[in-house]
Amino acid sequence: MTEPQIRFGPAGMGDSFAAQGYKTSLDIPAYTAGMGLNAFEYQCGHGVRLAEDKARRMAALAAEKGVVFSVHAPYYISMSSLDEEKRLGSIRYLLQSCALCRALGGQRVIFHPGSCGKQSRAAALEKALDTLRRAMEALDEAGYGDMTLCPETLGKIGQLGDLEEVLALCQVDKRLVPCIDFGHLNARTLGGIQGREDYAAILDRLGEALADDRARQFHVHFSRIEFSAGGEKRHWTFAETQYGPEPQPLLELVAQRKLAPVIICESAGTQAEDARAMQQMWKAAQGAV
């Protein structure tokens, strides 16, 4: 069995996609590989709209280039909603996302757990846990038992999705892999990631909570994010160094600990270039190990 490899890629097409002359989603694998990257997160934030036959053509092109797709499920998923219809709708959106991800040849579907709204954090988490258990049953019944769902840490303080909440969700099933968005965690803690020790504490907690391969092969979102009193405000690029967190200490730890996550960059417009910068930081750290 081959050892899982670390992967780097962008979330969606950055500004350079059109600038380099690419036109359609069928060009995504060539664009991604041309940037020296081997992962791409297809964005379905506003709904699953890519036709599956086109997705299968994209999968064949991606396989030739060594690029692996993941899918970001619709933003309006809410596992914790007070409205049961919304919770059931969230399960349907996850099933649609899984169908597309499989057509793309991928396995990981990333989703936002939801918000707390007018209920306590504990009550919101209980609803999300129940919805997620039902979602896993629905995936099995629909033939998507081999797919991996990735609940994401979220950036606004009022949202369900701090580190402990995401790790609690991942206890529901071994097929749940955390999507650790370090920019979001920094935003919701109002600048809590200041350096290597803060990253190390997060990685240590992953190991404690999961105690299996998921702590090595988790999913990562990364970008510099501006925040206000309520948490996340806006994504920026790596060039805007007034916003944190800093990527380099994380990449050094990933290299030193021999971790193999999928690292997706969500910079605003320069996500492919910044993903490549992260890859270069990791390679430099690899050489220093």
C-alpha cells in the first residue's frame, strides 16, 4: 500500500486562470498541474451545478495530470438548524455533493456545520451530531459509503465550528475527517494563532482527539483573513502581510511531523500562486528535517 502523499492546491479558479488563457472547467486539471500543484477544490458554495458527464471528463483529465479533486458543498448547509426541513435539506445537499465528487474522481466533501442561532452552542452541537449521524446513514443507503465528509472549522464566533466542535463531529464516524481552516481559527479567536506553538497545540489536539490516520491526513484550508469583534470579515492574499496567520510555521511543523494533509489555499484571487508558495515552504522545510 502506498503512503498517502501531501497535496497542495487552490479553492476554485484564481485570477490567473483566465489570464493564462484557460476558459472552461475542463481546463482545470491543466491549469492546476501547470502551476505545479496536485489538488483542486471544486466550489459548489451556491449549489451543485456541474453536470456529472462533464465532471467525469474532468476526472479523466485530472488523472492524467496527477490532480485530485475535492468538493466544497453548498454554503447553505446547516446541520444545526432549528428547522428540521433545513436539516433534512442539508443531507440532500451532501448527497448531491458526494455524487459530484465521485464523478470528479475525488473522495472528500467539505461542508460548513452551521450556526448556533437562537440556541446554545451545546444544543446546536447536539442537533448537528444527530443530523450528521443521519447523513452517514443516508450516504450508506445511497451507495456513497466510501466517501469522506470533512466538517470545517468556521471563522465567525456565532457559527458552530470551533476546533472542539469539529472534533466532536468527527467522533460520529471514522469516515469524518476534520477540515482545519487555520485562517478561520485565527479569526474566531481574534488572532489566537501567533506562531509555531499555537499551530503545534492545534496539531497536538488533533492527535489526541482522533488517535488514528485522520490526525496525519486531515484536510486544510488556509488564507490570511481580516477579522473584527465577531470573527471572520474578509479573505486576503499572502501579499497582505498585515493579516494573519503566517503560513510558514505551519508548513515547518507539517514537514517535521511527516504529516500528509490535503492543503487547499483560499486566498482572494491568488489562491493557486499562494498554494504554490505553501508547497515551496514545505519543500524547504523538508530539506531542513
